[in-house]
Amino acid sequence: MKIDPAPSAPESALPGAASSPIQAVPHTWLEDAIALTTGVLFVALGLVMFKHAGILIGGVAGLAFLASYAFGWNLGLCFFLFSLPFFWLSWKQLGLEFTLKSLGSVAAVSVFTALAPRVLQFDQVNPWLAAVLGGLLIGFGLLALLRHHASVGGVNILAQWAQQKRGYSAGKVQLAVDLPIVLLAFLVVTPERVLQSVLGALALGAFLALNHKPGRYLGV
């Protein structure tokens, strides 16, 4: 009886065989549209939860709040002026597409948070739960935006630049900037509220650090 030889292993499975590079698969316009809409909705929902619970946020928004309180400057003007250097960095280092998507995302988040009281009401929100859940919601929204080449401006742009151009973790950069800003709030709010805000910043930063690591996601 003739016995056929065992099939040879594929070349890629042989020891020492060179592995072919994995090519990134571009997102379609529909995938981008769905992801960006989902991202801004989650960010807006997290911000609304923070607002109802009195949780402070880091980044440019938190810095603008502190500057407005300390020096009496207009809050909206502070936010606009503090945001300009980050969008300049985005345009120069991350490209026009990223910058335009980020500007659109910021505008959409602003609209959704403004309209939220008409469709969403919180009768009672535990601040500690709101800090964790709100931070996770914002983190999930930012993850969706970053993976589709967008952001919500400010420190989010800096974090993406640091990961894309320098190989640092975007989540860790976000956390490293947010925490000192939130801690400065000891000057204007109660210690308990600051601790709740720190918890929210930790939840947001940890979610991004775990799920948005350099080299892990190949979608473009």
C-alpha cells in the first residue's frame, strides 16, 4: 500500500521564514462617519454626566476654568486662546485631515452637550460613580475618534502627536497632563470634589492607555 507523504508546512510557518508585513486597511467614509458620530456622542454623554455630578475635567477646558477663576478672564475666550497652539500643532504635525476632523468633532460635541438637557435628565447622580462611568464614556469616545484620525482638540491632540510621532502612550500623556490641572482645582473647590475629579481623570486615562497603544491598531 502506497502512503502519501505528509503535506509540507506552508513556507510562512517554517522556522526562519520571513514574515510578510501586515498592511493597514483604510477606513471607508461610512466607517469614519459612524465612528466619529459614535465617538462624539460618547464624549458628550460623559461630559454631561460630569457636569451633573460637578466633576471637573482636565485639559484645555480645565485650564481655561482655572484661569477664568483666578484672573477673572472670560471663560470662552480662555478656552479659544488656549486651544490655538494645539490646533497649530495638529495642522503642522498631524495633517489637514486630522485637524479638520478634530474641529468638526469639537463642534459636534459642543452641539450635543448643549442639546442634551432637552433629551436627557439625571434626577440623581452619585459623584463617585459618575466620575468612573463618565471617565470611561469619554475614554471610549476618544478611542473611537483617535482610531479614525480625529480628536476633541486640546491635550487630546498633544497625546495623539506624542504617540504617533514619538511612540509614547496617548493615554499616559493625557493622564500626565490632566492630573496636575485637576489637582490645581484644590484652590477653588472642595477636596472631595477634587478627588472625584482625579478619579474621573484616572478612569479616562487608564482606558486610553490600555486600548490605544502604539503599534497595536492598524486601521487608517
